[in-house]
Amino acid sequence: MKQFVSVNDVTDINAMVAKALAYKANPFADKHLGTGKRIGLLFLNPSLRTRLSTQVAASNLGMEAIVFNVDKEGWALEFEEGAIMSGTTVEHIKDAAPILGNYFDVLAIRTFPSLKNREDDYSEMYINQFIKYAGVPVVSLESATLHPLQSLTDVITIAEDVNLKPKTLNFKPKIVLTWAPHVKPLPQCVANSFAQWVNAWGEADFVITHPEDYELSEAFTKGAIITHNQDEALKDADYVYVKNWSTYHDYGKIYENDPKWMLTNDKLVLTNQAKVMHCLPVRRNVELSDEILDGSNSLVTQQASNRVWAAQAVLSEILSPHPLKGSNNVLQ
């Protein structure tokens, strides 16, 4: 694996899931794989789970992880080609990235969308410029449009939970991604990425539900059933992924915050005793009710804990001289 910025960098999702779960069972199985290697974790915006889980994953493989908060500790970077740097930016990515590539064996980058200009955000200029100039493998710790480590984690968590259920021949879970209210506009990254991965995985019946005007880009949702009727979507669901996102077409806006879209136990009655997921952080009793988050249907803690194994599987693939060649269906 030369980079990890989307599901398109993974040749076999089931093999990655199996590898991650193998690391969960034996975290130090490849503890010497990263010996003498360094990973640079560059954050252009804050992080908790992404940062710490990737550090732990790197450590499990024997790598040294160095964290740099670019937005607080470094020079303001310029990413535009041919820029006349007479403003607030101090250093061009063309000068910074090759140096970082000489310092590190792998670069992991976390960026964030402006939510002001869709064309700029969806061009993924920041992470693409690192890929272009660093000269080493780049891992996305979230970009302007996608969060692949989170989505790999989500698939791992679903597969892990499915395999704990009583075995049913040809079982295909129904997964629902539902929009939730929030107090401020949020990116489409997690929703885009989750849709992209579940569609590519192909092991589930996938439904997306949201209010009118909250459509996501078809580039990520094509293949899913989309409805504005949340109750209809929840019927017989096995997994419900809760996430807010702002508008895509009239970019970065909040049109409504109807509390009726918040998931509650009353709504879970419509499901097949569905397990509930959220990427965190979560606004309690806005996006998700306490009764859900603290109840037996919640997979949120397990999901967040699995971030380590997703990151470890990805780093292992980048470091390994013998990458994955494929696997059987992980939903046995």
C-alpha cells in the first residue's frame, strides 16, 4: 500500500478487517515490523481518538511516532501553486513537505474543510499536495471530504459484532446511516466516507436517511437507498450509524435542527434490536440521547477502541514487504 486516503487504496476490505481483528487478538504480533521507522503525525486541526489511536498503533508495530500540531506550533503553510506569498502564509508546502519526507518514513495528515467553498474543499488540495511533494507514504487522519481510518474502523466493528450473532445462512445486515441534529455546521467527511466504504464493502443492505436538502455527493452514496423518512429507514435495521452533516449543495449550511431526528429508544423499537454507532465526539441529547449512548445497544465505546486496530492494519500494510493478497468473507 503506497498511501491510505480512501477506500480506493484498499484492494480487499475483508482482508483488512481480518488483519485488524488479528491485531486486536495479538497486538504485538508484528512488534518489530516498524523498528527503526518513524511516523510523523501532522495535525492542522485538533484530534483525540485519531491522534492517540494512531500513536498506539505505531508503537505496537515498533515505530516511533512524533506529533506536530501545525495549526498551533508551526508556520502557516501555503498550498496554492504559484502563490505570491505576500499575505499571512510563511512557508510553501513545496518546501516543507520534502523535508518532512526526509525526516519520516510515513506521514499522517489531518486536515479539515473550510465549509465555505465546496470546490476548494472537494479538491482535497491540502492532502494531495503532501502526497505530491513528500515522497513517502501518506495516511489520511481525516481530510476535507473523507475519514478513511474511521470508516475502516466502522466496518471492523460491524463485522466483529455480526460474528457474535447466532449464525444465519447468507445473513446480510441492514445498515442505516441517519442524519442527526447539531448546534453548528459539520463537514460531510464521516458520512461521505462511511457511505463510500459500506458501498464498496458490498456485504450489507445500505440505507441513508436525512431531511430534505441534506443530500450528500452521489460520488460517495451511489448504491445506497436514500429516503427522507427516518422511520421507514429504521425498519428492521441491524445497525444504525448516527452522524450530523451540513448541506452539500448550498454548501456548509444548517437548514434545520429538528430534534425529532435524534435517535431514541422509542425509535429503536422499529429496528431489529439495532446496535447504534457514532464516531465521537457526540453532543449528548442533541445528536444522540443518553438512553442510547448508555444503553446496551450502543457500540460507541467498542467502535472507538477499534480505532487502534484499524490504524495498525493500515500501517502494517504500508510497512510490510508482503501486503495482503485477499481473504474470504469476514461475515462467517
